[in-house]
Amino acid sequence: MSNKNLKLIILDSLVCVAAIYLAFILRFEFSIPKEFLGVFYKWVPFFVLFQVGVFYFSGLYARIWRYTSLFDLYAILSAVLTAGCFSIIYVVLTMGSTGYPRSVLLLYLILNGIATVSVRLCVRVYFSHYHTDSVLKNPSPKKIVLLIGAGKTGEKIAREIRTTLRNQYILAGFVDDNIEKQGAILHGKKVFCRIDDIPNLKIKYDELIITAPSASGDQIRRIVDICKQTGKRYKTVPALNEIIDGEISMAAVRDVSYSDLLGRDEVKLDMNSIDSLLHNKRVLITGAGGSIGSELVKQCLTFNPSEIICVDINEESIYNLDQSFNKIKTKTILRTVLASVNSKIECDKIFSENRPQVVFHAAAYKHVPIQEVHPWTAVNTNIGGTLNMVELSDKFSVEKFVLVSTDKAVNPVNVMGATKRAAEKLIQSYNDISNTKFMAVRFGNVLGSSGSAIPTFQKQINEGGPLTITHPEMTRYFMSIQEASQLILQCGALGRDGEIFLLEMGKPIRIVQMARDLIRLSGLEPEVDIPIVYTGLRPGEKLYEELQLLNEKKVKTSHKKIMILKDRMSHVPWSIFQLSIQKIMDSTKNLDSEMIQLLLKEMLPTYSPITFKSNIDIKSKVVRPNIKAEA
């Protein structure tokens, strides 16, 4: 028996004796007759023996009482009642119903229950409050944190700090805009004031933690501005759509990112329909090492597919995937394959060996200026690679095929956008002749993807600037990688007949405003600490992106963030469209940029290639593409 348990047994024995004695005192109004005092001394050892025995065999001495919960209190009261009943039955059977004051027995049950629970609660209060607070009196590296938000998430973070993380953090208290919570006590700490009053708060703290996972972008922006006034470091819990298992903890607390300033609406999914799509299925994901692809792998895992086959052409991406899989506990078989979607021989082998039932095709070349210089590469991958995957999906009876598309496919002015629009039309045409259900998902930029604006800006900020922007009026649509990936899965569940799905992107964001926000998030001031330089539009760049063609009509779906784009005018039968595909694929063998652009224009009437000079007058010249309807 451990020393800790011995102490608890002694304590419980003393509590039991005290409860019986107090019951006698109360019964006889503080003057116990001599004959009943003898009864007390005779029977008290049996009460103690029954109590300690029941407590021991019910497992109460195996519990850690500094973390006492409501469930523990229920177990204590059950054990007290059981021990009391055993004691009473034994006394009655031995002495009869008149030998022992019945009111004493009833009082004993009540007093013993109260006293035993109180002892356990005192242990918890000591360790979670007084023991923690005593650390404040002694120098230590522990970080004192102030929580912004005293709601459900704030309470959970506070509880974690006060229990399991008390050796690392000290809870200073809370702030909350809810007037009813002002001055309230939560986990022994006060809700001091409104968020606006944080800079005037006269308490000691090292760090602020924003505990508002569903706050809007404007709310987060306001809180961040207030936090900056304190000069203290500030962090945040992740947005709800970042958390796969729905659990928020201190381990997930991170620095505020630009995505937080955009807003953090939770993506509500039809879990049953996605489960039907993925559960116990063999899923193939191309471009699995990329930003969207790797997140799709992560999101798919929550629906327990039997296998996920991860295909990517990048060796480092495959290696990183393998390393991340080593940390995942799952029954799903995870396979990585180093292969190019351009190689039909390689892909045929992958399909024949793995027999996927669902395919997410995210592999594509996406960097606009690079593909303008190497259009044959864009055609081979974005069109040819898609054709390979489509034909193999049909050959091996894949149930559903989801193409990851882009808003650059709308009225394209660059090769990358044109090839993605061609891929959209390809899957729609092929859908007519196949039993596989093909569909495409169109959306804008994702935050933080490799080579995109945010990582580039952050690198430039770390280097001291300047931040380079092509044009002060440039705008783009953005959404988080997590949200995009979750909605792609939802589209896969919804798709039935060659649909092009459009994700709700919100309002377009000015790139210069994004740059300024990122500079401020770094604790610096734009144009003061970090200059912003305009370099002029690059070949193939638009000032703004569009989400739908002129002749495409939005149709609502069962999900508020997903629409279907209906357009039968531009639909081309596969027997005709495959000739255009074959023609442009043949042209790539000669590496002839002009011929490729010509054939893309022939295939896509909305494709209007434009080239910008690097010394463009950004103050006066604003170039917008011609908008045409596809015929």
C-alpha cells in the first residue's frame, strides 16, 4: 500500500469517527448519555472498517483527488451510502432495532457523505487554486496568461491550465464583452472587464490567449488591435474548421494568422453523406503532397476509408507524407506512390494494383507566370494528366471522380487558367459516356499554399522588406485550406451528373490590404518599418478573378456554401471534344507556345491571352479581360 493511500485511509477513518460522534452530539443536543457513549465506542470500529473496506474495493483509493470531477463525487456518495447501509444492517442484526438510536444512523449517513465529499473537494481546491497561486510568490519560468473570452472554450482552456498545465502556466483571469459575466468568478479567477478595457487592466500577465474559435474576421481584427496596445504577446485557439476531432486544447494554441482575420465560420458538413462516400472505401488522391492534396488526406482519414493511395510527382512531398503517416494512429492503410499523372503506364499500374473507388484529382501546375513560359508543361499535366486519370477511372469502374479546379478557369487570360477550364469541360464531356460520376469543384486561392502570396510576404517581412506587389488594385478570393478541403469532400458526396460546383468565397480581398495586415501581425507598421513596392502585372495575371462564366447560372444545393453552375450552352459531346484534346496534346511535342495558345483559343472561346509589360504604369492602366460566353 502506498504512503498516499495510507494517509487517505487514516483521513477517511477520522472523518467516519467524527461523523458518528457529531451525529450522537446532534441527536442528544450536545449531551450524550453515558450508556450511549459506550454504544458509540463499541460500534465505531465497525463503521470505520466497513467504510474503508467499501472505499478500497470500489476503487476510490486509486483515484487522483486533485482532479476530482462530478463523476468522482457520484462514486464517493455511492460508496458512502453502501458503507453506511452495511454498517446499519450489521448493527440492526446484532443489536436489534432498539439498541442503537435510529436518528443517529440517519444523521451519520448525511454527515459522513458531506464530510467525505468536502475532504476530496478541499484537496482539489488546494491543488488547483492555493497551490498554484503560491507559485506567484516565487520566481519561476511559468507564463501568466489572460484569457480573452469566458465562454465554453475559455472555461475549457482555463480548466486545463489549472490542472494538467499548472507547472507551465498560471491563469491570471478572464476578459469578456458579456456584461452578465463581468465580475464573475470562473475556476477561482475573476472576469475583469470588457475586451476594449484590456490596455487599462492593472494586473500582471505575460500573454493573452483569444478563446473565440467561431469569432468573425472583424471581431478577431478588433481583438488583435487591442492586444497590440498592451505590448504583450498574443495567441489564439484555432478556428473550428481547423479541428478535425472537435477538441480544443492548449496544445493547439498558436500565433494569430492571416486566415484568422478573414473569419472563422465553422463548416457544417453532412457527415452521413460523406461517410457514405468514403467509409471503408479505397480512395486515390493525386497531388497528395500539395497544400490541398495533403489536407484532403487528413480530412478523408476522419471517415475511415479502407485505403488512401497518395500519388505525387515530388519526391520530397512523398517523403514528408510518409513521415507524417508514421505519427498517425489509424486503421486506414496509407500508401504513397511517386508517380506522374502524365504517365498513363504508371497510372494504369496504380489503378490495377489498388482499384480505387473514389478519386480526388488535385495534381496540377498552378503558378501562372511559370506556365506562361512553359505552356506545353501545363497542357501535358493539367489536360493530359486529367485525361489519363479520367480514362483510367472509367476503365477501372471508379464510383466518383472529383476534379479540383480554380477560379482562374473563368474567362482565362493565362495558360494555367485555360488548361484548368479545358479540364473542367473534359470531365463534363466524358461524364456522358461513362458510368463513373465525374464532377469538378471550382474555388479561389487557398491561404498559405506553397508559393502563394502569404508565404512570400512573410519571407519578405522576415528579411526586412520590401513587400513586392504587382498592382495596388489587385484582388483575389481566398479561403482556408481546411475549409476548401472539407467542402471538396462535401461536393464529392453531392455530385451526381457532371456538375461543376462553386464554393462560396465571400468577398474578394485587396492584396495590398493583405500585405499591410501581415506586416501589422508581425508587430510592424507598413510603409514605416516595411516598405511596399509595386512591380507591375506579370504575364498572364489578372487584376481580379471571377467565379463564373457569363452563361453559367448558380443553382443552390443542400449546403449553403456550395452551388452548382448550370451551363448547357458550352457543353460539347465527347466525340467532338476528344478531337480538340488530341490535337492540343499532339502540339506539345513541338514545344510551340504560339500553336498551343492558338489551339487553346480554338477550344475555349473565353480564353483571351494577354501579356503585360513589366514597367506597366500601375497608377493609370487597369487591364480587364474581355468577357465572352462560351458557345
